[in-house]
Amino acid sequence: MQILRTAKEMQAVADQQRRQGRRIAFVPTMGYFHAGHLNLMRVGRKVADCLVISIYVNPTQFAPTEDFASYPRDLERDRGLAEGVGVDWIFSPADREMYPEGYQTYVEVEGVTRNLCGISRPRFFRGVTTVCTKLFHIVKPHVTVFGRKDFQQYVTITRMVRDLNMDIEVVGVQTTREPDGLAMSSRNVYLKPQERESALSLSRSLRLAQGLYEGGEREAEAILAPVRTYIASHPHTEIDYVRVCDTATMTDVARIEDEAVLALAVRVGKTRLIDNHVFGEPLEM
Amino acid sequence: MQILRTAKEMQAVADQQRRQGRRIAFVPTMGYFHAGHLNLMRVGRKVADCLVISIYVNPTQFAPTEDFASYPRDLERDRGLAEGVGVDWIFSPADREMYPEGYQTYVEVEGVTRNLCGISRPRFFRGVTTVCTKLFHIVKPHVTVFGRKDFQQYVTITRMVRDLNMDIEVVGVQTTREPDGLAMSSRNVYLKPQERESALSLSRSLRLAQGLYEGGEREAEAILAPVRTYIASHPHTEIDYVRVCDTATMTDVARIEDEAVLALAVRVGKTRLIDNHVFGEPLEM
């Protein structure tokens, strides 16, 4: 396994692999790996001949008020974990390599990014789609793997790849969870013990919603109200959003008819957590 | 020579060429060819092993008030001319192939697009950078060829390719002119005989400016004032802009110190014409 720091080196490796007829899988990450990341890498390993991951905490997707500077980083630990699951190359550039002086180009997906995290984090998706476009041009993958915990991000990337005719297959992978149901996140390390307990209200509220859905409930508000009440009954929680959205457009639906997702963002103490569940899919916990 | 209508077919051809180790040159066009287009194709022919051109009048770069519907089109004639200069594939998609229902992704270069045509045509560059990104992903070229008559567009594409790490070489080609100096443009067919005469004031004013520059003049306003006066002295002309800009940032300069361009946009009758000259370069007419 090799760590590459420049776009030029990475592109040379990608060109060489492609010339040899080898399929490249790519998992973009911000590092500080948990079991969810390693699962994405294992999927990548299976669907192609070689596996590239990127480790890059992308400044353009953080607002000035957010945790860019304090976002957890541990390249040495990540390196060992990546090697353990069979990663071939880690692309880990410096900020000046990705955004040199005079940088001024952005990619924006307009529709599916408007709701949910697009409201609370107005620059977030523009940063994500821009850095992913850059990374796709650098790594030149045949297939890329995204976690579905960031469901709106997964829908946004899928939409961007299709709209811009990127010749890349996007694979979405189910959320990896702690044994008690908490969705894996690099930000879980921020949680104090009491907050960790309250954070369980997110995944449990997904079960609550799925139970209502399986019982025949299709009115969004009839599901949303008890979910909100349940989460709010836990100390240290502050709801950012709890919504039911169409998975194609990510706009709110009043009644579940086509494929719909229950999407949550909740501040637990100072830590913002997200989780989601697509109605009708198995809820693996 | 073959005409391809879908992104999928074009990508399959590009993949096949790349697997055989052949370099792909690409010239994006809106068709209705004149000698300038054919010159770009001849350059493309020389710098790679095979040559793809696109013919597509891109709706997203026209404002509702502009000439999208009436923009001149003649695919049969274009096909013969392209074949004559050795084009291998023409990619000519339908609008529904490029912008299907639900389309919502745009690429924007922020800095160099703000001035000049970015003022008079606010959506123009976003349309150009978006369609070029799509075409690059469809044609997968090693090298792409742009005319420098659209100088701000050439700078914008160069900036986008660098910012988004597209692994493509951008070649800029000098403006092709009529024997009397008028820059070739598909829109020249709109000009009535008297307007055609007045249109010469654009290229002649470039000579005027170059003369002053060669005589040692470096103050932008001292060059701009007589250029404006000269163009305005011709019937049917209405100046959109006449400016001296830094070629790296496309912002106005008061004094010519680094590389600078004199950029003109003038309405002659109902036809908007552009022309430009980079100070110090040979002015070939």
C-alpha cells in the first residue's frame, strides 16, 4: 500500500491501472476510520480489481462556524486499518494541492440539495460535489462507494454523476451500526457518556417509524409527530430536522406513496448526528 | 466518419480508443462551420491519433432573450466539411439526451467569468462550463481545442480544467479572419451589407490599439478612448464593452504591465460580435 500526495502521481497510477485493463474502485473519506468506513472499503475491494481511498478533510464543505479545525484526524492509525482491509493506494493531498491560490470553480446540484442538510448547512453540498468531482478526475475510478448514512449526500452524488455524464458506477452501502443501534460516525467520539445514551433515541426512533409503517400508517405527520416527541424526551437533544422525503427529489411528502426516507438530524450536546431509514427496506441493527 | 447520438455510444468509442492507446482530440462546436472551425479541427487532427467533434447548440448558455431558436444550423453541410478535414466521429446529441427531465447540476467558474460577457450574458459561462464538463466526460479526450476569438471562454475553460483536475490539455488557437480582417463567426451571416462594412471597425480598432501599444502607450484609458471613438463613428454600431483586462484574472487593468487583452463586444445592427487582441502578440490579418 502506498500513500500518494499529488494529483499528478495519483493520475499516473490510475492511467497505468486502466491501461492494464484493471477496474478501479474508489472510496472517498475524511479519515478517522470506524467500522463503517472499513465496510465501504471491503465492498470496494469486491467490486473491482484495485482499491483507492482518499483521506482528505475538505475545507469547502465546512462553514466557518463548524468543526473543520477540530475534526478528528489520525493518519497513522487510518493507514494501518486501510492496509488491513486491502487498500492499494491512499490519496491524501494537502489543502494547497486541492485548492491552490486563485481556485474558483464549483459544482452545484440544485434540487436534491435544497432541503434537510442543505437548509442547516448551506455551503455543505457544494463543497462535497466540488471535491468529489475533483477526486473523481484524480482517481479515475470505474466504481465509487458511498455510505447511505449520509443519505442526502448519496442521492446528490448519484444525481451529479448522472447529470454530468461521469462514467462511474455509484454503489450505496447500508449504514454500519454499533451493537446498540447507534449509526457509526467519526463524530461519535465527541459524545459524553450521558449524551451517548441520548443519541440512541435516533436509531430507536427509526424502529418506531418502521413499526408504524409496517402497521399500515402512510401519513407522514402521523409518523413524524411521535418520532419528534420520542427524540425530544431525551436529555441533551435538540432536533435540527425530522422529515419524510421522496428519495428521488428529497422534497417533503405528506403521504408515503413512492419510495420515501425518514431523515433525522439531531444535535446531542454539541455534536450534530444524522441518521435515516428508507421505508420498507430491512432495518438492520 | 460516424455520427453518434447518445453519450453511451460515444463513451464506448472513447473507451475503445483509449484501450488501444490512441490519443483523442476533441473540438466542441455549435455547428454551422466556417473556416475558423475547420482550422480548430485541423489542429486537433495534428495533436492526437483520432479526432472527435461535437455539434450541439447548447440551450443552457442562451438567455431567453437570445438567439437559441434562430441560431443557424446545417448538419448536412457540416457533416461534409468535417469529413473533408478528417474528423473521425461527430457527437451530435438531442436536447433530451443532454438535459433529461430532472436535470439539476451546474459547473461554475467564479472569478474569470464575472467581467465582460459575464456582465452582458449572466448565464452564458455557467452554460458553457456545464456543457463542456458533460462533453469531456462523454468524449474522454486527451486534448481539447478552443478558438481564442472567444477569449474569455478560453480562459474560463482553461481555469475549469485546472481547478477540477480534469486530465485534459487545452489548446488555444488564434482567431481565423476573413481576408479583410473580420473575425470568422457563425453569426456573421446575420449581417446586412452596410453592417458588414461597419463590422470591420472591430478588427481595425485592434490594429489601432496595437499601433499605440507598439509606440509605447501603456495606459489602458489612452488606448480605450480612441478605440471607442473609432468604433462608435461607424453606423449601426453599439458598444457593449471595450476593455483592457489581465489575461489571468480577466479583471480591468489601468496600466498594461503583465499580459493583457483588449476585448471588444459590439452590437452591429442586431448582431452581437466579439473580437480581441492580446497586446504584444502578432496581429495576423
